[in-house]
Amino acid sequence: MLNFENKEDAISYIQNLEQEIQLLAHEKSLATLEHKLQQRQKALEYLFENYMAQINQTDLDFLKSIQEESHTLLDQMQQHKHEQSEEIIKYKNTGKRIRLYTDIAQQK
């Protein structure tokens, strides 16, 4: 359960999570990325539930940047998914295909 003393602590926590998310996305560590995204979502919900009246324009700008980065991240993940499926199709009847499935399974 999240419990922050003030809005600044919540924002700081979200900023740290965002940095970790960007790093994990760059490394394509999908399982950990999903976990961090869930943590960020819960932190954002907590922020809005408990500190909505205290949110100012700077905070909104920061949250807007997270939203934009999330859209970029989603596009990157879709591209990666497409590349992986193309590679699997390319090696449809070979042993390499099995290794690709194994590699993908280990990422999750």
C-alpha cells in the first residue's frame, strides 16, 4: 500500500519510477517493465485521490510528459512486437524458431 507524507513525495516516487521505466524499456526487460508500469499506475491513482486539490501547473506538465512518453513507449513496444513476430515467421520451420520462443518467454 502506498503511503506518502505529502504530494512532493508522491511526485518524487513517480519520477523515480518513470526513470526506471525508461531504462527498462530501453533494455527491453518486459516482465519488470510491466511490474513498474503497474506500480506507476497505482502511484498516479494515489496522487489524484489524495492530492488532487494541491496539484499545480508544474505537476500537470510533468504528468503530461509522462503521458507523452507512455505513448512513445507503447509505439516502441508495438514495433518490437512486430519485429519479433516477423522474425518468428521468418524462421518458421527451424530450430531457431524454438529458441526465439524461449527467448521471448524468458523476457516475460
